[in-house]
Amino acid sequence: MLGRMQTSALLVNDILDHANIYHSDVEIVSRLVGGKIHRETYSEAHLRARKMSQALQSLGLDKGDVVATLAWNNHRHFESWYAITGIGGVYHTLNPRLFADQLIYIINHAEDKYIFVDLTFVPILEGLQDKLNTVKGFIIYCDEDEMPQTTLDNVHCYETLINAHDGDFSWVKLDENDACGICYTSGTTGNPKGVIYSHRSNVLHSLVAVSQDVMGLSSKSVVMPVVPMFHANAWGLVFTCPMVGAAMVNPGPQMDGASIFELLDAEQVSFTAAVPTVWLMLLQHLEEQNLKLPYLDTVVIGGSAAPRMMIEKFEKDYEVDVNHAWGMTELSPLGTMGVLKGKMHDLSFDERVDIKVKQGRPPYLVQMKITDDDGNELPRDGKTFGNLKVKGPFIIETYMKDDGGEILDAEGYFDTGDVATLDADGFMQITDRSKDVVKSGGEWISSIELENIAVGHPDIVEAAVIGVAHPKWDERPILIVIKKEDADLSREDVLGFMEGKIAKWWMPDDVVFVKEIPHTATGKIQKLALREQFKDYVLPTANDA
């Protein structure tokens, strides 16, 4: 016998329809490039998204086409996601922090047809345009009087396109399993890989994310997503906020402590989410100016591990609840959230922080286990560490175009590449990374990529890159080098050789010359041994924090 309930498709555009009907007057506030504050309601965003859907169709775009965005968090970026999916298209978020070759690869691999771009990033695309094989045109996020002089071909002004249509448009009928969005991984081992979210997976992820034991959002919430929309599916906040009618406050390009505080205070933000680097800058500003956070209830910290000091300061000095989170592009991205269980609220402050420094526990629909290298499940004792594996309806099954081949184990679990512990209450803690990446300010830097470039220098015999603790950026890369005998090679020579081959923020903070680098029996560099050797190393940039 089957159930007798309706089987409506789970589609992201229905979320904005819901907000238009039930939360029509709730505001989306945005700081734009240039600093101007823009305000619109969900009802206005709904109309503008439908107008942009009409515009995209007038440009020849159709169901299944991939349309990229290269932009800050603002109302136009928000509208664009729904406009793209509204015609059955697929949004593809581009990270401006990637260097040129990565952006070229990703745009061509995804077969982007058009690119929405903020004024800030127009020069980036001007430098890439000749190498973009599938891109037919560009749409610049600006008013008509702000259109720049540009060498880009087939350029359109966002507001001109909006003004040319009436919004009399119905979203294209879709299957809930149709592609909705694409985010690419960091490409720490080879080229970045595309993760394709479906409408169904995004809706399910959002339903989980808004629940009380996860983000706990509601129509009373004022949410500031400091996490960029180009970072890991915007942590789902583009969908969760209109789903429950939470007001949105978008910080745009200004993420320094003073700018973040200004919006937190002026807009009475109750919930915000970002990587630790952002919160470090905010806390420094608060201390310097002797300020408080009277409206802020919750800070979610993800992207990299939150220092204990940061959690303690938010909770003790500012009475703000900190929820430590973990996730990946491949998980849409929510994997865990550090909301305490009921029984834990009676613990002492230090005992509660002991739990909060962990990455949190998985919500319903995320199954999680740790295994040894043979795939055997390990105990959930909080001590034994193993390979962290996950599965669920908003977790990746295969990469775009089947890059990477089969990525699930026999039970359907995805290997995250992280090493972690799990305790009896479900709290997970990352203990190491199987991928030798450096996490700087919530962004990943490939140690392998840096090593490969360094050994291209004619006077370098071998190179290794590890992350070293940094007071502002969590960690920064150092380059450990064996130079040729009698070679006259300086730190400046090495960094000068690498300049232009990588993004500036990937550049190692220091170069250390050594006589030997430890290896395993199979010839692999012993990164753990190097980390131990340099665990107390003080970077020359440490005082710049």
C-alpha cells in the first residue's frame, strides 16, 4: 500500500514565491560597491528576479544552461540565483580569490554561457576573456550611470535589463532532481572539481539548516551572511533566509571589523556567519573602540577551526552564543553544527567551551562515521581518530562530468579527506587533514601546487609546504627548501620566482632553507614531522596581524 499524499517537487524558486506571499515586506539590505546602502523587500526581489529571468531568456539562455556569478554578497547577486534557476538554468559561483588559470579552467569546464559580475571584478574577466571558450556575454551589476568603459564583449547593464521587462513570468517547470547550482572544490590535488547541487538537495539542506538544533532561524531573525555567496553554496543562507522570512543584511565588499560592526549595530543583526578571520578583525575593533554587541545573539564560525580564545571572548565578553560548524562544498555544505545538547547547558563554562571547540554534531539527514584505512568503522569514543566519511541526500554522489571516478565506498559514504574523532554524543573534531592543504582565513591553499612551482626554480632541489600558525589568518604557508650545493639563493629570489604564478594570497609568508627534508620509506615527504619540527615557528608576518 502506498501513501496518499501529494508529491510536489522540491524547487528553490518556490522558496522565493513563499517569501513573496508570506514575508513580502521583509527587507534585504545590501552594502554595494562604493559603500551605498540599498534596501528592497522580498516582494521587490521576487519581481526583479522574474524580470531578470525574462532578460536571460531574451539573451538566448534556456533550461540547462550554466550562468556564472563573480560578485560580492548583495541584492543583485541574490536575485540572480533565483533568476537563473527560474529559467531552468544552473548558477555557478566563481571565487575571485582563485588565480587566473583556475578561473579559466572552471569557466570552460562548467561551460558557462554568461557571467554576472560586480564592478570590482570586471578587470579580472577582461584579462581572461580571450581564453573563455563558451562565454557569450557579460552582465555587470550596476546602475545605468555606473557602466564602466570595458574591453569585455557583449556587455549588458543589470539594471537596464531589469527595466526592459515587466516581470510577467512563470518559473520554468522542472524536476526536483534537475541541476540547480555548481560550486567547484579548491583543486588542492589537480584541477578543481565541480559539485552539482539539485533543487531537491538545496531545499532539503535548507530545511535542515533552519531547524532549532542547527541555525535556528525564524521570521524574527536578522541574518548577515558574511560568508561569501561564492564560498561553498553561501552556506545555504540564500535559501534559508527567505524560507523562514528572516531579514538579510549583505556586507558587500567591506569585511573589515569597523564595517561589519556598523551593519551589525545599525541593522540590529541577530545572526551572522563567517570564517574566523572576519571575527578576529571584528573582535579587535570592538576592543579598540570599547564597543558592545547588544543585538547579536548567535555567531556561526566555519571554514577553519575557531580558536578557543575567540569562542570564550564572544561568549564571556559579549554574551554572544558561538556555534562552531564544519562542512564542505561536497556537502552543500552543512556537515555539523556545534549546538549544545540540553544536558550540556548545566556544565561549567569551561566544560561547555571544551565541547564548542569541536566542530559540532551532524543533524538529521547527515550520516557520519570514522574508519580505518581498510574501511572498518571505528568507535565513537572521542579519542580514536580515523577517516571521516558522510552520506545523505544533500551530499555528493559524483563530481561533474564524473571527474575523480567513483568516490563513494561500498555503503555509499563519501570520504571527506579529513581525519577526525567522534564522541558518544555525536560531536566531531577534526584532528588532521589527509590532504595537505593550508587553511588561511577559511580559504584553502594547495601545498602541492606551491611545491611544484618552487621546484621549477633551477637552484631548488626539493621543496615542502606546511601551514604555520598565524594570529590573524589561522595559518599561513611556509616554504621549506633544499637548494643546490653552492647555489646563491635568497628568500627574495624564491618568492620573486613564484610571483605571478599564483594568487598573491597564496604566496608563502617565509622561505626556510634546510639541509634535508624527512621522508617516509616510500619516498613521500613526512608532513607531520615537518609540522612538529616547525610548530613553534614565528612567521615574519605574525606582528602584522
